[in-house]
Amino acid sequence: MNLGALVSETRNPNTLTLDEMSTLEMVTAFNQEDRKVPEAIAAVLPQVAQAVDLAAAALAAGGRIIYLGAGTSGRLGVLDASECPPTFGVDHGVVVGLIAGGPGALLKAVEGAEDNPALGAADLAAINLEARDLVIGLAASGRTPYVIGALRHARQLGCATVAISCNPDSPIAQEAQVAISPVVGPEALTGSTRLKSGTAQKLVLNMISTGAMVKSGKVYQNLMVDVKATNEKLVDRACRIVVEATGAPRAEAEQALQQTGFEVKPAILMILAQVGADEARQRLADHRGYLRAAIQG
């Protein structure tokens, strides 16, 4: 497919005079274009839900969620992957972000890395891809060879696959089990897919990883009960989460957290079920880490 024929690469009639606008007019135009992003995502929510279920199934099977892309798309995958351990308490390596050209491409573009489909397959092979892993390919254009090669390799191994792009019926959409294609329209700056297309991909990734973690027992009500209290801010957050979940005074929440090594779930269970730290941990283990089930059981 000719790059210039893609929706994401065409010129936006609303911003043809971008270089003549006042600053306020310019940022207003940007804002008006950005408003189209959630509407485009609303149209593909059934596919996003399918991806969430595939991600939760991969985690339940002991597999990984692997994001893979080039340029902005690759950076967004790495960003989402890097934020999962502190937010949800998962080990590093459970959610993985791969970018064409390797880690150096996060800071500086590696020209040509995205044009080789064999590199996508090789990067997955290098992390010992298994059939229980989920591979999510990201490409605003939907035609990046690096991503196409990776998705084909993943499918051959029996992995579940998802493609996220911002053009309809894209080549990567045809390579994946689930295709998420929010069509956000031409960019305010022609071809600069770090704008609306990047925002759309970021929002979709937020939903996939957060949704999968909710379904994996990492959330109670709407609280991050597997947060890792690794600094002063997060220790304070852990305490506030226990207070919110239990209604207990802060002093009682702090006392419970000290007995659990600042693990939030057992601290909440200690207070709500009136049990000791060891029993709280055992009950959570018996219910595979699902706090609501442990409280009820």
C-alpha cells in the first residue's frame, strides 16, 4: 500500500494554515483534533475487550504480554510495560516492551530498523517467546515490516496476537487474531503520527494492561492493591489505599502494613477479616491473590 494513501498520512483540511495561525488558534486546532481520538476508540471497544481477555488469559497461564513496535509506537509499548511493575506489583518481564533497533531507539531514531521483518521475529526469539505469551504489534501506519514479521513469527508459535493501528484494514490487522484500528483521521501536522495516532495507541494500551490486571486480581474495587511501596510517596499511597478499603483509622492501617511488610492486600484482609498477617497471606494464597474472594471466603 502506498504510504501517501493511508488515512494517517493524508493532509488535514482543518489545519492547512497552521503556520499562519495565532498561538491560541493553533493550540485550539490541536485540541479540536485530539477530541476525535476517544470517539474513534469508542468504535473499537469490542476489539479492545477481546484484547483484554487475551491478555488476562496469558497472565493466568503464566505467560507474558509483549508489546512490539517501531518509533513512537515502540516507545509507547515500552512505556506501558515499564509502568506495570510499580503499579500492579508484577515482576519485571511479565509485561515486555520491544522496540525496533533495541533500547537505544528509545532516545534516538534507529533508521531502517523497522524495515526488516526478520528483526521483529529475531527480537521475539531473543526473549524466548512461548505459545502462552500474548504478542501485541503496534504500528500507526499498520504496515511496519518489523511488526508484520513479529506477528507472523508469534502466530507460527501458537501465540495469541493483537494488532493496533490507526488505518482501516491494514497489513498488520490481517496478521493478528484481534485487530484494533481506531481511525483518528489525518494528523494536524501531516504524517506526524506521534499526535492523534500516538494518543490513540496510548489510550488503548492503558485499557489493555489495566483491564488485564483488574481481571488478574491486582485491583480491589478501584484501588491498586498490589502497588509496590518502594518509596515514601508509595508508602503513603499504600496507607491511604488501606484506609479507603477498610474505613479504618490511619494509625490502624499503618500498623497492619508494618506487619505485612507494606503489602496492601494482606493488610486490608487483616482489618476486614480480623485475622493475623500469616492467616491473611494464607487466605490470599488459597484464593489465588483475589482479595474480594478472600474477604468473602
